[in-house]
Amino acid sequence: MLRLPWITLILAALAGLAHASPALAAAWEFRRDAVDTGQLWRLLTAHLTHFGVNHLAWDLAALLVLGTLAEREGRRATVLALALAAPLIGLGVWLAQPALAVYRGLSGLDSALYGLVCARLIATGRRERHAFTTALGALALGGFIWKCAAELAGGRTVFATGADYAPVPLAHLLGLCAGLAAHALVNRRRAGGAGSRPPAWG
């Protein structure tokens, strides 16, 4: 029986709600002056806000695909990836990009799910000695890094477009690291408790 990706669906619904309510989006977005005065919830809720329909559509499409894949294989690792990524991205943007006044978007969390899915492909390929699966996961990771490099070099997004926002590759890279870390942590714990059995996907 396929798992209903309810975590993914809840995040998508909250993002849609924030988009439908400008007042809610303004209260949830990362705004540096507000965070500096103690509104720390914005470090987490900013992921649910977006700069227009195009921005939301790209982020939701990625969330629905990646979140469904991640949850079908293991909800624990999915929750851990999102739980690590949400504060890490918010804090990273706040500390490392002082010139960034406003931040919105699910793309950082999407990147965490992407990292988790790629890590599972590589782990599965190595465990089953399936070179194609391993190569697919590695190429997917390489493509992601290329995307971030292109955004850093060009100062514009590769996929979503909009005149009122710019890419934040740091958020994507931090999300990717969170997804990879979640996979490693869950599977290390399972491997430690399973004796000689190979680690599961988590």
C-alpha cells in the first residue's frame, strides 16, 4: 500500500494559504529587521511564503514530486531532513547574507528533499551493486551543484523567473546538506541496530 504523503500535502496547503493571504505572507516572510527585533518564527515560516504565482508553482511542483518520493520510502528521514533544513536555512541566510532583507520560498526545503532522494539512489545502487542507479544519483547531485554555480555566476534563477526576487543559492546548498545529513543519520542508526543487515532507505 502506497503511503499518503501527508507531510508534503500539509506543507503545500500552508504555502497555498500564505499565498492567498497577503497579510499572512507578510507576517511569515523572512524580514531581516523583524528577525533582528525577536520575530524568530520567521526563520521557519519564510519557507511557506512566495513572490508570486510563478515562484509558488515551481516550488510546489518540486515539493509534490520530491516529497512524495521521500515519504514513500521513509517518513522518519523525510521529517528529519525538513526539521534540519528549515532552521539551518533561516539561520544561514540571516548570518551569512546580511544584505538580504527579505527571503521567501520552499526551494530550500525542496533542496533538502532532493538531497535525500539522491542519497537514497546512491546508497541503493552501491548496496545492490547497480552501477546505473549509483551513477544516476551522482549525476543528479552534480547537476544540482551546477545549478547553484550557475545561479551564483549569473545572479538569476535557472528555473523560476520573477523581476521581484533573486536566487539564494546558499539556501539551496544548505538544504541539500540537510537532506544528505538526514539520510546518513537515519541509516547509521538503523545499521547500528541491525547488526550485519544492510541499511534501509530510512
